[in-house]
Amino acid sequence: MIQNTDTKPNPNVSSEEIDSLLREIVSSPELHFKWLNTLSLLEHIGSRKIHTSQSGALLSEMVLRHASEEARHAAYFKKLALKVKPDGTQNFEKDSLLCGFSAVSYFQKLDLSVERSFASENFPKHIKSFLCYLYVTKLIEERAGLVYETYDQILDQKNIGISVKGIIKEEESHLSEMDSKLSEMDPKFESRTLEFREKEQKLFQKYFQNLRKEVFQYSLTK
């Protein structure tokens, strides 16, 4: 799994709930396409955020590599979406996404929450920006580890013919790098991680509830 054994997000949404909802999504080509298209959008937003927030003379190989890998993940998820539904849209129109607004809101609010928490900290501006990038990446990829692993198991069990194992492996590497940098740079790494996870858990729970509601409403029309 992506997260370290000693640092896990609290499963405020159980693995059984995630498994059940993902099975319902995968059972419908239309929902499955929208799910993959939404993942593609989120990976694209992640790549764009890295490029926007991290720039200048201090830009490292790690950051450049991470940004390029997120962009590649976005393209890969789009490719998988079109494999599930070859006549699906090439774009990210609202109707082509699964709870798209809520998914983006989860990401944006988490980013803003972490950024605000550093407002009063006595770090140089560029260090604050870098720490925010590291923490948001860590939180997102811990959550992605829980979701992607369950999703990939379902893909295998149902013989869908697609896989996200390569993405899981790369995200594991990202998370390891984030933890290493954060433990080195932030004296409050452990306590701040717990604080940020609580915020992430609440945001993810709200997103998951909205996702479940949209999937349920879709099922009523079929």
C-alpha cells in the first residue's frame, strides 16, 4: 500500500464501504468511464498545482519528476477511460465526470487548509510553499493508496482488462520521498501530520458521501 505502516490515514470511511461503491461503479461502463475520467482530471490538477506552486531557482529534480509523473498518470487514466468507453468524450465536461465538482473541491479545500495552517509559521515563504506541497501530496497519496489498491483488486477479480498497479507503485515512491523530506525539514512533522489527517478525513468523508449519492441517483434511472 502507499502509506507507511506507522503512518496511516484514519479509515473514517471503511474499506468495505469503498469496496462496495467501487464495485457498483465498475459494474456500469458509463459510471466506470466517468470515474476514470475524474481520476484523470484530479491527476492533471495535481500536476498543474506542482508547476504553479513550485518554480524558480530552487526547483529540484524530485519536483520536476513528480509533476511529469502526475501528468502522465492523467493521460493514462484518460486512456483507460476511453478503453472502457471508446466513444466517450476526450474532454472534462461536467457530464463526463463522476461527482466532479465535489472531487475537485476535496482537493482544493485540502490544499487551502494546509496552506492556511502555515500562515503564522516562522518559515521563509519558499519553504512554506514547499512544505505545503509536500504535505498535500502526502495526504492525497495516502488516501489514493487506500482507494487505488481496492480498485485494482476489483479490476483483477472482474477481469476488466485494465490495471493501475504501475500508478500505485509510483505513488508509493512519491509518498516515501514526501515523508523523508518532511521528517527532515519540519520539526513538527508527526504532530502536524495527525492534525492534517483529521482535516483530510472530514473532507474525504464529505466527498465520499456525495459520490455515493450520485451513484445511487444514477442507479435509480437505470
